Amino acid sequence: MAAPTDPLHVFIEAGLTEQRAKETVKNTALTKNLLEIINEARGLCPDGGVIDKSVGQLLYHIASRFKNKLRLPFLLPYVVSGKISTEAQLTAAFDYLKSHAADPVDGSAFEASCGVGVEVSPEQIDNTVEAVIVKHKAGLLEKRYHYNTGIIMGDVMKTLKWVDTKILRNEIDIQILDLLGPKTEADLTKPVKTKSKPVSDCTKTETKQKPQKPETGDVTIELSGESLKLHKVGENYQTEGYVVTPQTLKLLKDHTDRIGGRVTTRFPPEPNGILHIGHAKAINFNFGYAKANNGECYLRYDDTNPEKEEERFFRGIQEMVEWLGYKPWKITYASDYFPHLYNYAQQLINRGLAYICHQRYEEIKGHNPPPSPWRERPVTESLQLFQDMRDGKFDEGEATLRMKLVMEDGKMDPVAYRIKYTPHHRTQDEWCIYPTYDFTHCLCDSLEDITHSLCTKEFQSRRSAYYWLCNSLDTYCPVQWEYGRLNLCYTVVSKRKIAKLIELNIVRDWDDPRLFTLTALRRRGFPPEAIKSFCAKVGVTMSQVTIDPAMLESCVRDHLNNSAPRCMAVFDPVKVTISNFPHTKPVCLEVPDYPSDPARGSHKVELDRVLYIDRSDFREVTENNYRRLTPSQPVGLKHCGLVLTVDRVIKDECSGVVCELIVTMADVSETTKPKAFIHWVSVPVLCEVRLYERLFKHKNPEDLNEVPGGFLTDCKKESLEVLHNCMVDTSVRNAKVLDTFQFERVGFFTVDRDSINDKLVFNRTVTLREDSGKNV
């Protein structure tokens, strides 16, 4: 009877359950890989190609977990013959082959490492389980059948590493039954589980593995989950999916010697826009990981598209990296390597792995373009045409260099070089052909001896091209490691979309404080230390996370609470005249910068016969729970020990609005203690205050299901309120741009770059924490 050819039936016949077989055929790459392995295994079977069903399960694990196809001819005979018969043995085999990349494989050491030939007798199982049951007897008697038997199994397997888990589980069940007897009604009742607190739908939190911080004096990164598995320098082959070639070990040794065994990372932004909060995580990870391991990190500009690059973006990127507290080991440019990349392209053509194509961009975009009719063009012809491209003999779009490979996402033959006649900011008119990201990125990493090429998950589909290109050219191949990108609710970070907001005057520029670009956050007053703390709290995991901005604001608030000196400011001033003020000129008071820690310093404020309080701190009628100033209720003044009592209320004749209060003062020690103390200013400095709110109404303004009209329709008109006639005490008179203060009882505010000598401008950084007594 002929063997089935339909993948589903092939997998079921090989020993996969129907459910697993159905799930497998949904994955095209895994299906192809498993079919190839099953066919190879059939060729090794003595019984006419019939695979034992227990072997089929192991073949599935090989197809889904084992990426080194060069070692498959060595591993497969062990599995088909039954020498490796359990998943534990197979996992040990994977680990051995991954950690011993040199050929030939030492067969004896390999067999010893994965238990080949080791037999575990029934007596050994019985005796070992009995000993472990005795160890756990107290817990078993207390919790009975609710006891976690996985712990017992783990303890047994520490002694009997290669035991068959099915036989072991059966023996454990038998011995527990002997100890406890049959299950009672209580044993059959499920234990009550403690409910965990719900997680906000805007914040994804991983709890499977406790995060690990690197031992540094600076809060930079927090690793958890898969990110704890980053390889050691020179052990790239230990990484899942890394492709090993006959040249790999020599190339790795040479690479390790060149860098002296140091971790080497890079932050490679495109200089076509301003960095945003997501880049802060990338900067923290790349620079922070290198720093935590006494390594180095490059700042490398990916300047391969002269049409979109501007000098201000180059300057802005470096400025933001340094603002976050990092100093690049070297600042490099992809354009530094244009001659090397051109030579690599010629080598690729010579090896028959690249060709000149004349399909237009519109023809080859997407995932199912028509095959190129020029794919099998002779090498000599492609070399000459590539030289013609270099010499400017083609128009833009008339010819490209394409690589012969299929990427993970199914894209065929990605472009390596294209023609652009726009002058380059560094090389000017020296080149008219420019390499693409897919060609440039991995080769620049190789040339700079990067040990860990850290990038976000959207680049995972390009990993195969990364490894393929380095290995095709027999050059050192770094490890590309992807992590989940950081997204925030209530914002957009796309360069194109921010440019549209600027064009329509919805925001003023890239540093408008309502945006989440790093320049905008700096202008708003977010300290770099707080941003780094936020990135550390978010951590580095494989999963993409979307965070509410409140978490970032909380980090900012925590930092500024300890670093921003206090002062007093009044946004809606009401004039107050003290009728019994005993002095003929202002009195100078010493006020602590940090009331909870006066030893950290102080500043001087003046108190005169005329002062100003905020309109919200006075009401004409005393209401329940209102503790501040009214005609029948005195109030205290912060920092001066005075209590004010209203004698007369003066109103504007036209509007009827209160414009002045005539009060008398008394020392707090000589009168009844007031219910509240309020802030005030006297002899004030005039200023403008800008109160910023979220720019967008919805959590996901780019989601058309949430905002059918698109993100531009989701902008809030009231996201900025400008207060023109505010007053602040004189301690801030000489404040510099980006100096931040806590305006007492109001919030944290930062001096804006629009300030001029005779008028300061403040941006609200964040509000204070909610205080139930603040507004009563």
C-alpha cells in the first residue's frame, strides 16, 4: 500500500494526534520542514519506510525546534533507531549539538550527554519514587490529592534523568494511592483559587518569570522572559535559529579576538525624523545591555536614503542619545561602508546569488509579485549592468539588484540596490546607487563586529535574509535578536503622521509637548532619568506592550518629587490687601526648597501689604467641606505663619466679579488654627503657563475600528490651554530653559524655550498626585 502524500494524513500516520496534525498544516514553513524530515526518516527505516508512532512525535520536535539542518544526518539515525526515544533525551541532544558546533561530532560524548544506552529498571523507578514519597509525606497527608505531584516527579528525575515519564507518572500515582487510599468527596472538590487583580486592557504585564536587572549603578534595562537567554560573546551558535556553516567557528573565533571578547551593540536609527518614546526603549536596551556587560555601543546612522535625510535629524538623534545619559563608543554611518557594501554586492553576483532586474517597483511590491524574467541572467551580464547602474547609465526605477532568497513572510528576492540621483548629505554625488536596509543592516553589523543585533519584532521577518546574506558571503554573522516594541496609548509616533499634524497646525513642531517624541518630552520637562526608569519598569520581553501614559507620568512624578524645588504660583489671581500689615516695606522670608527636607536648601520670597491668592481659594459663601477662605472662615498662608480674615469684598462694578479682598492678619499662634493653608505670591513675577492635556480622545487613535474617521479627527481642541496673566514668586526670576519646579498645590512645571527676559513661559509637566483634601 502506497504511503499517503496529503500532509495531514502523513502526519497522523507518523504518530501526531489529529489535532496537532491539523495545527501543523496551518504553518506552511513547519509543514514543509516536517515533510522533509519524515521522508528522510523513512529512508532510514528497515521496515519498508514505516515510522514508529513514538518516533513521529520526536520528528515533530525536530522540525519545530531544531534549526541546524547540517546536523540532521547525524541526529536522525539516533531517533529512528530508538537510541533516542524520549523528549528529555532529544532536548539533551539539541543542547549538546548547539553547544558543540565543531565538526566532527564526538559520538561518545554526545551519547553520554543524552543518555543513549542508559536503561532505567522498574526496580530503580520503584525505589526512587518510594524515597521521594517519604520526603513529601507530610505535604501529601495534609493536602492529599491536591498536592502538586509535579514536584515529586521533578525530584525523581533529578536521580533518574532518562526515565520514561509515562512509566514514572504511573508509578507515582500507584504509590500515592497506597499512601492515601481512594479519593474522598473532598479530594474531588476543586480548591478555591485566589482571584488576581485584573490587568488594565492598555497595559500588558508578564508574570511568568521574575525580571532581572543588570548589576549597574544606573537604572537602564530590566530583562525578563526570553531576553534572559542572550548568548555569550562568541557563542552565537547557542541561539535558537542561528545558522551554522562550515566557516562559522573560525569566523566566530576571529571576531571574538578582534573585539577582545567584549559585548558590542549598536543603536542604528534612520536620520529621517525625530526619536520617540519607543526609541528610548531601544536606546536603553542597546546602550544599557552593553554597559551592564562592560561592553561598547555604537551610534550608527542608517543613512541609505538621501531623499529623506536632513542634517537636523542627525544632530537631534545624537542629542537625544546623550540627553538620556549615554555616550556612544563610536558614531558611524552606513555611508562609511558604501565601498565595502558595493564590493559585497559584486561578490554576491559572482556567486550567482544576485541579479539585475528591470521590473518596476509597482510590479514587485507586495508578497505575490510575478517572478522576475531576469532571475537566471548570466553572472557576467549582471556584473556589467551593475557597473552601468553605478555609472549612472539607467534612470531611477529602471534597474535594481535583487537577492535570490525567500524571506520568512514569503517575499521573494528582496532588492539589494536601487538608483537614486538625489545628492547624499555626506558623499554628495559620489554614488547614484544606494543599498537597501535588507542589504545594509546585517553587513554593517558584521563589519562593526556587533555581538548582539537587538531590534524590534517587526524585523523578525528579515532574520532569514540577515543570516543568509552574511553566510552567503562567508563573513562573520552576528545574532539578530528581536524584542517587543513599546507602544503608548493616546498617541501616534509615525513620522508621516506627526508631519501631518504639524502641516495642519494641530501641533507646532516635532517638539510640541503634546507629542511623545523625545524632544517633546524634554521640552515638557520629563527628566531623562524618569524615562529610563519607565523603560526599566516596562522591561524587555518578546511580547509587544501597549502602556497607558499614566505609567510614564508616574515615573516622572516620582523623580520630580525628589528633584524639583518648590515655589508658589497663582494662575487666576485675586488681589488681597492686608489692612493691618505692620511694615512699610516687603518682608523677606526664607522658604525651604523641599519642605520635607529643609537641609537641602531654601529660597527667599517677599511678603508685602498686597499679595495675590488663586481665585479658587476664595468663595463668597461658606459651603460644606470647603476649608479655604470665605467671609466667615479664615485661612492660613503657607510658610509665613499668618492667618487672614476677610473684612470686605470688593467687586468690579461692571462684571460683578470679585477683584479685591480687604483682610486683617494675625499670627497663627495667637488665633484659632485655620482649617487650611493656601499658597500665595507677593511682589510677583508675571508669567505665561501652558496646560497640556492628551492630544487624542481615544486609546488607539490609529485604529479605524475605534476612530473610523482616522487619527486627525480624534484630536482634542482643548488639549492646550494658555494662561497669560499668571504670577509666580520671585525665586524663579533667573530660571533657565528646562528648569523644573513644583508649584505648590498645583503641579510640576518646566521653563519653556519661548521664555524671554521679561516674561517666563512654563509648560505643565505633570499634575500632582490626586489628593482628596486639596480642593476642599
